[in-house]
Amino acid sequence: MTNFDVLNVSQFDGLLSTGKIAAMFRFMEFGARQEGMSNAALAAFLTQYAIQKNYTQPREALFGATLKDWSQPKAKPAAWAVNAAVSFLVEMEWVPVTEREWVIWAYVLFREAGKPGLNDLESVIPVYMCADESLKQNALNALKSAYMSAEAFSKKRK
């Protein structure tokens, strides 16, 4: 496992779009490996999961081809799908490996936790990551990067 250092705002924000694609890829990879599901079945599952978790309003299931397209370079996956994919992966105790995976992991978890303050970030880290000190530090660094990005965005809006 590589160490994830705290990123500056431009580094973090620069990795967000590819992180979204990475999350979709990891979701598809997990579903295919663990469940042997087709793209269409994965798309239907993701849609239902997103509806249950209130990431999106009730809707028709995605097409499998759409889900596959969202995992390809230069894709622009829907925010609800990315949030649902990351949330599901975290439930499955997913550990990000690359910088872009850590970025999207932190981006989603930070927002799901209500954008906590800097001193509260440790409480966002899932329990399964806390036993390994190196993993916990990577998670904390990723969340600090998400925090700094959100703060910079908030200051720009004022």
C-alpha cells in the first residue's frame, strides 16, 4: 500500500474527475469478481442501492452499457452513481489503493458526514480502517485534503 499524503487543493480537485471514474471501475470490478454479475445486473443493483440510500429519486435502472461507459477514461458519471458506488464499496470494506481512489473516497465520505470540522475528521474513518495505523493515517490525510478543498470552495463562493 502506498502512503497518501495530504494534497493541496489544486492536486485534490485535479484528481476528482478521474477519481469518479476509478470508483465506477472499482464498483464494476467488485461486482463482477464477487458476484459474477452482468453489467446490466450491476447497473440495476446500483440504481436500486442509490434509491434506497437517497442518492437519487426513484428512476428506471441504468443500462449496463451506461455503467460500463462511466468506468472508461474521460467519462462523466452521474454524481448519484458515484456516491452510491463509493458508499457500497465502503460497506464492503473497500480500501482505496491509488491517489485518485483515495480522493473520491474522501470526497464522498466527507460530504456524507456533513462536512465535519478539521478536528472531527477522524470520526469519519470507517472502523475497518482503524486497526491499521498506516491505513488510518492515509484515510485521515485524504479527509484533510477533502476538508481543505471544501474550505477553498466555500471561500470562493463568498
